[in-house]
Amino acid sequence: MVTDEGQRAVAQLQKMMGDIRDEVSREAKPMAPIDWNALKARSGFPEIVDQFKSGLDGVKYPAYDGKELEETAAVFKKLVAEAEKLAEEAKKREIEIEAELKAIEEDKQKLATITMDEVFEREPALKAEVDERIRNDQWF
């Protein structure tokens, strides 16, 4: 990235992706298995613990085939490619602007010593306009 703003935007996106990745990995850790026998002994109600166990064993979790991470990575990759393309265009435009600034600086230095012949040489349309106005007696 060429500009500070662009670098900040990419860094912010990378931080967000890292935060999401950390959150998902933290929540994805397997849970310790339940010690049903110890729970029966501590609770004093083994029938209720058996009901909880049978209820938990009967739960059928739906299969999750989420593709959010892949979709987000694809979008992020597209954004990075677009940002790189814009950075290349910005570099080209920067070179053009620097050349224009250099020409302006040269013109500024010549301003005190430039002659009308030099101006007319660089801008033939201006010479034609001035000649036309002189022919028509239009001095102002």
C-alpha cells in the first residue's frame, strides 16, 4: 500500500481476520468428557443424572457445513488484489504529478527571464490568437 490510509485499512482488515480466527479456534476446543458416575455420587439424585445423560445422548446436532471463512478469505483476497491495483495506478499518477511539478518549478524559475517568443514557441495557439487580435485592433 502506498498511502498511510490504505495501510491502516489493510492492517485493520488483517486484525479483524486474526480476531475472528482466534475467536473460532478458542471456541472450537473440545470439552472434557462428563464423569456421570461422579456426578451421580455428588448430586444424591442418580435418577435425574440418568435422565440428563439420556437427554444429552439423544441430542442430534445438525451438520454445519459453513463456508463463511472460505468466503471471507476470497473476499479479502479480492480486496487485496484491488488495493494492489490501485496502488500501482497511484504510483503511476505520482510519477506524472512529480513531472508536472518539476515543469512548473522550471517555468517558475524562468518567469523573470522568459520572452514572448519562447511563450509563443511553446503555445502556437496563443500566438495565433494574439496575431488575430492585433490585426483586428483589439488591444484590450
